[in-house]
Amino acid sequence: TLLYFHRYESIHTLLAHCNMRRENYDDAVSYWNELLSLISDTGKLAQIHTNLATCFVQLEKWSDAINAIDCAIEKYKSLPRSNQKAKKMLIKLKEMRTEVEGVHEMKSELSSKKSKS
């Protein structure tokens, strides 16, 4: 069953990435979410949350993107301090979060101005 699990994980990861490349972000989100329920490795979970955030940004689901970024940040923070990839990803994710928050706020302001008109 362990071999089956690794194949299942690999296939779903591949399908999620393929859907992202094809800009089928809703389908990619489904595959990433399914993997979240199966994987316990913190590094892999951090990467999945990062990929989910990317999908949500493309789908303009700003709150979901921010939540995914926050989950990724927490996962990367829990990795050993010596992990250079984790350090780099934390910086990138914090920058991404700031950008997404800014876009979300601008979109919200535009929506409220339109509804008042």
C-alpha cells in the first residue's frame, strides 16, 4: 500500500501541475486539496499551500489566496532554520501576501464605489 500511496501522490501532483500550466486553476485546486488530506510532510504541505495560493490569485479569490499564503508561511516557519529553501520561500511568500492584500483592498474599494454609483 505504501507504493500505491506514492504513485497516487505523484499522479495527483503531476495532474495539479499540468492543470496549472493549462490555466485550469479550479481543477488544480481540487488536486492540491486532495493532496492536503493525504500528506503529512511539512515541506510538501508548505509547497502545496504555496501552489494553492498561486491558483487562488489566478482565480482572483483573494481571501483564499491570503489564507493559503498564511498556511504556507506557518509550514515553512516550522521547518529547520538551516533549510535555505524555506528561508527564501518565507521572504517570497511575505512579499506575495503584501501584494495580494493590496490587490484585494483595491478590488474591494472599486466594488464599493461601483455599488454606490
